[in-house]
Amino acid sequence: MTVPAQRYADRPGQELADPSFWQLPPEDRLAAFARLRALDAPVFVPEGRGRGHWALVRHADVQEASRLPKVFASAPGVTTPEPARWVRALFGDSMVNLDGPDHAQLRKIVQRAFTPRLLAAAEADIHAVAARIVDDVLAHRPDEFVSAVASRLPLEVICNMMGIPEHYRPEIADRVNHASENIGVERGLAARLRMPGRGLRALARMQRMVAGIGRERRRNPQDDLISALVCANVDGQALGARQLGAFFSLLMVAGVETTRNAITHGLTLLTDFPGQRELLLGDFETYADGAVDEMIRHSTPIIQFRRTVNAEHRLGGHLFRPGDKVVLYYASANRDEAVFPDPDAFDITRSPNPHLGFGGGGPHFCLGAHLARVEMKALFRELLTRPVGLRAAGLPDLAGSSFDNRVRSLRFAFDQP
């Protein structure tokens, strides 16, 4: 494979548009981002047919853009490529692709549905699910971590919280995998031309499924998140069928995928850095919160999100103009030497640790940040405090996505029989 970092030595940033760049080992990609951070201003990354984006790679620049939503807008979409109009019309706009009053109203409805009682029940459920998963692992001794452990926890927790009946869950898990498998991954022409595509069909089926559950919960509300979302609150606001479907898809594809990848990378890091593992094992409660945040910083589950410039603004040595496209590279910001000393080290005592793994702040800061942290802490408590010595066995099989740090599979083993 030709190394884009060498091929584009005289054209910094161009490698980000090369699909082969995202197939490189992580250390090579991170080295390229380090070179971009050392430049005086953001670079332009071509995307074909005269299009392209400006790459924000420094921590300060990503954070500033995140906190100026009127300048750096999420609409019409945060993914690359942006969602087509017909896709938005069919599936509705996800919360991450909305700005201003539309985003604020939807986020308000969702936040009010997360009552203290529901959150307390979810946290108790997280600990129970984590213990059950590890019990199953010890009983059956599987050797693939993503399917046996990392995927199960966030999927079961979200389904329990939403109130998804058990008989729907195997199909939902399958749809989540189909919906996300090609995001940010270069595909052949035949795969790109499939219409509407397996991923969109998977999303459509998930949304129809949850819409049906929503209709039933309007008639017979229960003590779950779907009921809270579809039944009018004190302001008379509730989610319609398309809004509920879009929110559920966001929870499934974003909440499940990001957490499962952070968990999988976390096990790899604890295996690769045995000194940090011993430190965590020596006093789990003291170091667990820092370990979780360092896993998220180091792995950065979401590599990048897109923004569209709505007003003239100078940032990072460059004047942005309306209509410009900007990409916030969280994977680079989380290795910024100006913020994180020895950024490539995995250090569970790192303090402060202002990583951007949940976004750079502002109105789009991740709603699920707290639950993701609770899930990871609960699972690693179970995995590490049982006397079996569980560890990664080999390197994770990465998807090579430009969008998220996705792990297809990871072999794992036990030190004790």
C-alpha cells in the first residue's frame, strides 16, 4: 500500500481525502494529524467536483467551532457525505443535524423524558447487565470480545431503558450492524450504487418497528423512555413517529456503536499498557473515572463531524466564509500536544483531561455522555475484578472508517483456565 503521508508530503491535508489513508495503522494516521496541527492555519481537503472542506485539527479550534453553532452549523448534516434530501425527507432529521430552535425544542423534549427516576433505574440496570454479561463470559468462554461483551452492554441497556420488547432485540442488533457497517468506509462502485442500500433499509425497518411500539405506548403508557417521549409533557410537546424513529436510530447507531468501540479499545489499551492496568486494579474506585475518560480520549470513538459555515468568521489563522464546509477532527484534537502532554501515552491519572470524545461543548454535547461513562465503569469493574485475568489477544480488526474508530472484532483470552 502506498503511504499517503509520503505521497502528499508537499500537499499537506490532501491525504485525508485518500481512502487508503484510513486503512493505515492508527499511529501513521495520528502522525499525519500531528503534522497538520503544526501548520499555521487549517488546510483545504478536496472532495471532488470542486467540493471540499477545511480541516480543523487543533483542540482549541475544534472547541471554538463547536461552541459557535450560529457560525458553524450542523445542518444540513454532520456526516460526510451529507445526507441526501430524499433521505432526510424519508427518515426525518436526526437531532445531530439540527440547529437553533428546532434542535433546542427536540433536545428539550428528550432531556425532560430523562427523569431522575428513569436515570436511577437505568444506572441500576447497567450494573445488573454488566454482571450478567461477565457471568456468561466466564461460563461459556467465548473468544471474540465485540459480539460477546462490548456490543451487548449498550444494546441491552438502551433497549431496557426504551422499553423494547425482548422479541424485537435480535433483529434490532442485526439492523444496527447493517446500518453502520459502511459509514465512512470506502466501497466499490456496485456497493455505492445499491439503492436504497442495506444500511438505509436497516434504518427503515428499525424506525417502523419503534413507530409501532410508540403507537402502542400512546394508548398504554409504561414506565419507559418511549412512553415518556411520545406522551405529551407539561408543555404539550411530544415526539411524533418520524422524530421517535430518528431519535431511536441515533441512540442505536451512535449510542451503541460508540460505547462498544470505546469498551473494545479500552480492553486493548489495558492489555498494551500493563502498568496502567495494575494501577487500576490496585484501587479501582480511585482510578476508574480517569481510566474511562482516558480510554475515550485515546480511542476517540467518533473521528470527525462536519459543519457548514453560516457567517464570516476568523478561526485558527483562516477567514471562513458562508457556505464553506468545515470538518472537526476530534481524533486529532484529542492528541493535541498543546493540551495533552505526551498525547500518545495511555495515562489513567491524566489530569486535567479535557478530551473532546463527547464533542467540543455547545448545544450538541453528547446527551449520553453520563450513561456511557457509567456503562464503561460498570463493565470494567466486572471484567477486571473477577479472578480470571481477561486480556486482548492480538490487534483489533479496525473497519478503516473515516467517520468512527470502529472495531469489527477483537480476540480475547483468559490468563487462568
